[in-house]
Amino acid sequence: GPILVPVLGDQLTRTLASLRGRTKDDSVILMMEVWDEATYVKHHKQKIVLIFSAMRHFAQELRDAGWTVDYTRLTDKDNAGSFTGEVARAAERHNPRAIHIVEAGEWRVQQAIEEWPDKFDCKVEILPDDRFVCSIAEFGDWAADRKTLRMENFYQEMRKKTGLLMDDGKPAGGQWNYDKDNRAPPKDGMSAPARPKPEPDEITREAMDLVEAEFPDHFGDLGRFQWPVTRDEAETAADAFFAERLPDFGTYQDAMVHGQDDLFHSMLSTSINLGLLDPMELCRRAEDAYRNGDAPLNAVEGFIRQLIGWREYVRGFYWHHMPDLESANALNAQRGLPEFYWTGETDMRCLADCIRSTRENAHAHHIQRLMVLGNFALLAGIKPREVQDWFLVVYADAYEWVELPNVAAMILYADGGKLASKPYAASANYINKMSDYCKDCAYSASKKTGDGACPFNSLYWHFMDRHRDRLESNHRIGRIYANWDRMGEDKQQDYLDTADAFLRTLTPAKSGWAGD
Ligand code: FAD
Ligand code: DLZ
């Protein structure tokens, strides 16, 4: 029989390791829409449309290029509902002499795949996913030698390994990291150039109908669906980013403007994670823009750091710390996720805007995820599991390997500091400086306690106070306890009472949105 090549929904890459070197007359490519994947959390409607539409387009492209593609649709009568079940059915149909598959992005799926050699009669080869710069084994070696893992050290290794922004073995411009030039607040009335928004074609519209019929109770709107679903569309999106937004990407990387959902971000994460775009190719294009004088170093270095630094680092970190990472709760946070994360119904204008964008676009940009949605969950002490599920559901770019380290470790400090040296906790001051959210908010950013004070202010001290034992000895944070002690007991009590009063107003989410 032929070689059976299952291609998973986030492996939509023509040069995938399992496809390279295969011949068209000797291989059957298997693609599977399955209920297990569509429902292991109740994904945002746009996320399911994106993945199904991109899978269907990819299958079509492969067929047009002469490959044999066996494609299971979600509603096919005998659909077994899982990858393993569908591979078993395909093995009966094709009687393959071997199965070749690239390792899964997610732990849950990889566990299932590792049982295939025992389950199936033919040889099963599981290949490393070489779309990443750093393999899981290489990250393991790097991590094994170290007491603490830090992105910055890892990133420097990746710069040397790839040669990106290197001049004779030294970092371009003399420094590895220009993050300090990437923190400008937004200018008044700032907006970014509009980006190309591909119109849904027939395949996408069909996927939309399917999702409205099969997943009507999932979170999110479909009306503004505008994600690239093919490699061509993704390339068009990348071209526009490099031409129009990269030069300002660095400077305004941390800025937030009410109603401006993209700013100067690339909006390429969905395409990269699906495999439609190659992150190394994007990095080389960014470097070219710097070398040609089309974009400044702080923008190009910042962009490259996100891709070969953060993206690779969190992926290595995930495999290094799974499965424990999923249940980590170092700060013993026990509060349920507030209902407003789903409805957007809160008077806190920053949160309401981030949640609106999340519902309408299945997207929020990095600093909204980190310093608004994440910061609130950290300070309010929301249970990691509920925050993790929310982030996995709501973003079109969310796969557990990238979502979980960002949520459990980066925003919630649930790993106790293995990923980052301190919690990203901030009061209203930070949000006020980096955005225009506060000026029309029902709460006052400058008011610290009592009625009308921004809850971030009191929650910040409530958080610091309740985790004093753990955080005081942290040299990057410990100093702030001197400020707390200087306030005196009355002021401290004001903060704690204000925070407690606010926390009592939070209604926990009705179950059902996250799906359990
Ligand atoms: P840009 O700002 O243009 O950045 C360029 C690229 O860098 C992104 O496309 C992405 O591939 C990569 N990148 C940037 N930051 C990170 C990071 N922290 N980790 C990994 N890659 C990064 N990203 C996801 O792809 N999927 C997720 O599920 C996800 N969940 C997140 C949850 C939280 C709490 C936080 C704080 C961040 C999360 N991120 C996630 C990272 C980041 O927010 C998104 O990658 C980014 O907002 C995507 O938009 P963009 O393509 O315009 O990014
Ligand atoms: C997220 C997702 C969804 C919603 N549906 C499918 C699917 O039906 N078929 C598929 O192959 N992949 C799907 N995915 C993406 C998978 O969950 C993703 O490939 C895993 O992260 C693999 O580890």
C-alpha cells in the first residue's frame, strides 16, 4: 500500500517534514475535521471557520498540484470524531505500508499519536516539526544546563544560530535588545494604515454556515471575519505589513488606542501558527528592511525578537514543563472567571474595549492580552484553569503550546517564576500612560481608593499585600513594599477595603461558555 500522511489542522505547510521527499503516486495525504478538536474547548466561531476554511483550501491546492488527498468533513456520516479514529478508518481504506506524521503542536494530541505505533499494523514514523528554529530536543539541552530559564539568554542563542541581525558575531547596532525604544505611548488620535482584508470566498462562506449550524452557542461574532485562509492571502497580508506598518511597529508596540484593534501589529499570528507563513522567512524580510534603510532597528529587532525569541521560547518552555504546567497554581488563585470576560459588560473601559475586539475579531493585540486582560486576572486572583480556557477559546491564533505558557506563566505567575522573573502586575498608572482608555472611563485612574477609583489601583495593592511572603524577597519587586509600609495602616486599609468591595461585585461566569 501507499504511505499515509496525516496532516493536522495547524500543519498547512507545503514543505512540511512529512511531505518533503514523498512522491505523489506513492502517498495518500489524510486531512480530518473531527469533533474532538472542534470541541475540546468551545473555540470562538471565527477560529473554527479559519481552521476549516484553511484546511479545505490547502487540500484543494494539494489536489491541484497532483496529490491524492483523502479529506474527512466534520459532518461526514461515519466520521469517527477523533484523529486516532479517523486514521484507523483511513488505514482500512488504504492499507498503508507506513504512516508518516509530524509531531503535534499540542501535548494532548501528541499523547494520542504516540500510541499509534502499537495501535496500527504498519510502521509509524513521527517526525520533528522543523518549522521551528529550535527543536524540542535542542531546547531541552539548553534548559538542562540552567537553573533559571530566561527568554533573553535563549533569544541571544537563536540570534547566533540563525545569524539574524548579526554583524561579525556581534548584534547589529551593538545591543541585543531595543525594548526600551518600544514603549512610546500613543500619539493623540493615532491610527494605523488599513490592512488588506480578504473577502470570504465560497469555501469560507460554507465553513461559516457549518459553524453557525453546528456550533451556534460558541462565543464570538462571524461578521468581521477577515483572516487569510490561503498562503497567497497570508503573503498579501505580510507584504502590506512590511510596506506600511513595520517602521512604526517597534515604537508603538505597547500602545493601546480605544477602537483601534490592529495599530502597527503584523496581525500574522494566525497565518504563522497554521503554517501558511514561515517565521524565518518573515524574519529575513524584516532584516532586509533594516539593511535597506526601510525600517529602523528598534522595529526590526522587536519583530524578530517576538518570533525567534518569544515564540520559540514559549514553545520550548511548554514541552519542557508539560503536563504540569496545565495545573500549576503557585499563587493559589481560586476566584472564578468573571462573567464580563464573555459579555464585555463592565464599566472598566479598557477591559470592555479589549473584550469587544476579542468578540468581533477573535483577536486582541499583545499588550491588551498582557496588561489589561492578563493583569486583571492576575491581580483579581482568577483560577488559572479558567483563564487558560478563556484564552484558548477566544483567540483565532490560540493553540495550547503558545497560549498556555503565555497565560499560566507569563500573566498569572502560576509557574512560580520559571518563565519570567516577576509577575507583570501594574496599577492604573501604566494603562493610563500607554493608552487613551482612561480619559473617558467611568472610573478615575488617578483616584486610588473609594468610590470611582480605578479598580486596578486597589487590586494592585491587594495583590501585593496578599503575596508579600513570596514577592518581598524578589529583588525586582521587593522594593515596592517600602512604599506600602510608608502609607500607614489607614491608607493600607482603604486600599484593601476598596479592593474587597470591588471583588464582591464580580459575578462568576455562567458555565457553558468555556464548555465543560
Ligand atoms: P505582532 O505583535 O505583530 O508580533 C509578531 C509575531 O510575534 C506574532 O505574530 C507572534 O507569532 C509572535 N509573538 C509575539 N509575542 C509572542 C508571545 N508572547 N508568544 C508567542 N509568540 C509571540 N500568541 C499566539 O500566537 N497564540 C496565542 O494563543 C497567544 N496567547 C497569548 C496569551 C497571552 C495572555 C499573551 C500575553 C500573549 C499571547 N500570545 C499568543 C502572544 C501575542 O499576544 C500574539 O502572538 C499577538 O498578539 C498576535 O498578533 P500579531 O500577529 O499582530 O503580533
Ligand atoms: C483547533 C482545531 C479545530 C477547531 N479543528 C480541527 C480539526 O477538525 N482538524 C484538525 O486537524 N485540526 C483542528 N484543529 C487544530 C488542532 O487542534 C491542532 O492541529 C492541534 O493543535 C494539533 O496539536
